[in-house]
Amino acid sequence: MKRSNQKGSALIFALIFILVLSVTAASLMFLSQSETWASMNYRMMTQARYGAEAGIHAAANYIMNTYVPPGGAGDPLAAYDMTVSPVTAGGAAVYLSSMGTPAPTYPVAGVQTAFNNASSGALTIGNGTVNYVASAELMSMQQVVGCANNPSTLQTWKITADGNIANVQNAQVEVSAILEHEVTPCYTYAAFGTFNGCGALNFGGGAATNSYDSTQLKNVAGVPTATFANTDGNVGANGNLNENGNKTTINGTLSTPDTGVGNCANGSVDAWTDIGGATVTGGTKQLPEPIVYPDPVIPPPGAGTLTLNQADCGATVGCTGTKGSYTLDPSKGTPAGTLALGDITLDGGATVTLGPGTYNINSLNLNGNSVINLNPGNPPQAIILNVTGANQATPVDFTGGSLTNSSLNSAILRINYNGTGQIKLAGGSAAAGVVNAPHAALKFVGGADWYGAVIGKTVDDSGGTAIHYDRHLQTELYNVGQFLLDSFTWSKF
């Protein structure tokens, strides 16, 4: 049998194998090159994103540490419409910007220039640079009075920043974030004692706490009347609550860094001392750390003594009336809205009406069944008593009189004191207000009701006063904390 000729077949197979290997090698080279390109693109995108984040932080750093919010003569709050979001000025949204788009619209040129310088720059990356620019849009703004009696302007900014590597495709990234203030209510407890030892709070004689909402009052025979709830009458202390008597009830929780129930002793502070079957209906909550309230800012008082009984006001600015009926009006003071007075004494059944505004005084004493009436105006405005208490053991003493705040809105009356003396409060059917005196000894006298909340070094309610916590305080007065940067988002161009 004749065989076929197979000469040269090995060469053909060799060529095929070489072709396959060449294709495989080319594929591997292309894949390797693709991986290199992908890695380079990812690296440049990451570098661009880091640049954009640098812009975010540069803009936030300027707003947090250099920028002064509106409120002064050169940048009045009246120039802004704070009822809308985003905030507008002159009918346009408010932007600080080092970008071409959006264009800056902030109404103060100096602020815009400073932001432009602070929020644009470059980062070195090997042999190149990442450039960044940023803008900040004012989303919301409001002015509040903080716990320390200092006005603060709360703002929320939306910051957007671009990072890019010049002349490189796919190397531009945009990052945005929200910069906003942390705020907490000033008065979250019916009573809080800042003392870290035994008896920071002392309740007895049938004393109680509960709560109401001053925005939801009932009209009973023409008189605003609160509806009480046996909840939310919470109390707190950095030390111990001493509670005495089976009719003494905290209708809420006790919050303190301490734990345990027993006979409190220095060096071994427990949370709660119960004598005679008193109760805390919500139990105890352990605080992770002591609560530190900022010291109230107390402006200097006026001089002299103002005694109001059956005489007239004399030459006292802002005081009118005679024969036991008087009005104090801060709008007549200098500056308008503020009265600076010294030691004030009410006696002989005198009735004094306080108009809205700020009273910078040294002391206030009520004797002889005298009465303080509050007239906050319409719409109501705060009545603020800033008490210095120089050379006064008891700078505020309501023992011989009473307070009437017919609105029962406790945020209307704000008593601030930064000293270490004693404050004596007497309640009544319409005694509503808040007291911020974190270094003072607070004592309730007379056993009548108090509407609102109090902060003292110690709080003594051993005489049976019912403290009705106003839940409206949760949305009325704030402690302004630090800025928070959150809600990050990013995109690549």
C-alpha cells in the first residue's frame, strides 16, 4: 500500500502554535496594558477625589473658624430671608464660591474674597498637582439664645468642591457635604443639679414633677389652663437624688452618672436615696458622663437701690407708676430693650409689671405680698433677668411675694445667675419661668406650683412644690454645640 506524503506538516503545526502563542501574548500584553490604564485612571480619580475632599475641608474650616455669621452692622440679619430654604438675599440664593459656577452672591464682598482665598488651592502628587475649588450654599439660618444667655446664629451650609488634574481625562471629581450646627435643648429636665455629691436634688413633703405643653392650653372661664401628664417630669443630677415621703413622686426618670439605691455618703455616692416610699416612676438612667452647662453670660448691672412700695419711681429710667402699681419698660433704656438696675425690692403689696426685654440687675427681692406680672407683648417676647448678685447671699428671693405669667409659657421668663448664692423661688397658679443658675443653691418655698424648669448646683424641693415641666422648652431654647460635617456624596466627570 502506498503511503501519503506528510512532509512539511510539522512546519504547519509549528506555525499554528506560533500564531496561537502570538495571539495569547498579544492578549496578555493588551490585558496588562488595560490593567495599567485602569489602575492609572483609578489612581487619578482617587487623587482628584482627595483634592475635592481637601476643598470641602478648606471651605468648612473657613466657615467654622474664620467666618463671622450675619448679625453685625456690616452684615445685618435683615438683609436675608430666613423663612425659605435655601436662604436668599436680594431675592437670590446665597453662595460663597471660588468656582466659576455657581457665581458668588454673598452680600459682603470681604467675606467672599476671604472664602475664595481659603477654599481654592492645589495638592502636590508626584510630579503633578491636583487643583481644588469649592462653593458653599446657605441652606438655613436662624438666631437663637443659647443656654449661656448668648445669642447664636445657627446655619446650615451645603458645601460642594471639585478636584481635578489639569489636562487629564477622567480626572475630575465633585464631592458635596452638609455643614450644620449641633443643637440640644437647654432645658431637658424639670430640675437638674450640677453638684456631683449627695443631695444634688432633694425632694420631699409631697413634692412632685410632671409635664404639660404651654402651646396646648385649655381656656377655662377665660383663664389659660394646663393639662398635666404624669410623664416627662424627668429630673437629673451629676450626683444623688434624695427623695422623702410616700407622696413624693418623680413622674419621669432620674438621670445621673451614679448607680445604685441606698444611703448616700461622700466617697460612695449612689443614684437615689429613698426614704419613706417615694417613687421615680420611670426608673433611673445612667449618664455616660456628668453634664456640664455653660456659665451664663451676665452683663454688668446698674447701680443703687430701687424700692417699690407706695412711693413713686423717682428718676429711675424705664419705671412709671406710683402708689403700689408700677411698670418697668426696657424699651426706654439705653440701649433700647435693656434696663440696667441695681438692687430691686418690692414691698407693701406692690404690683410691678415687667415689659419685654432684658433686665441687668444686681438682686431682686419680693416682700409683703408683692406681685410681679409679666407683660411679654403681642407677639410675645422674652423677659430676661440677668442677676449679678454682688454682695448678696440671696440675690433672688420670691419668699414674700408671687409671680404671674398668665401665658404659662415658661420660655417667656428667663432668670440667669452665675454666682454661688441662694435663689429662693415661690410658686403659684401661674408662676412660669426657667432658671439657669448652675453654681447656685435653688430652694422652692411655700409649696405652690412652679411651671417650667430649673438648673442649679443643688435643687431643694423639700416643701412639697409641684414642678410642672413645660415640654415646649424642647423646641424653644437651645444649647449651641460644634459644627458637624456629614452627608458626604461624590461623583466623577
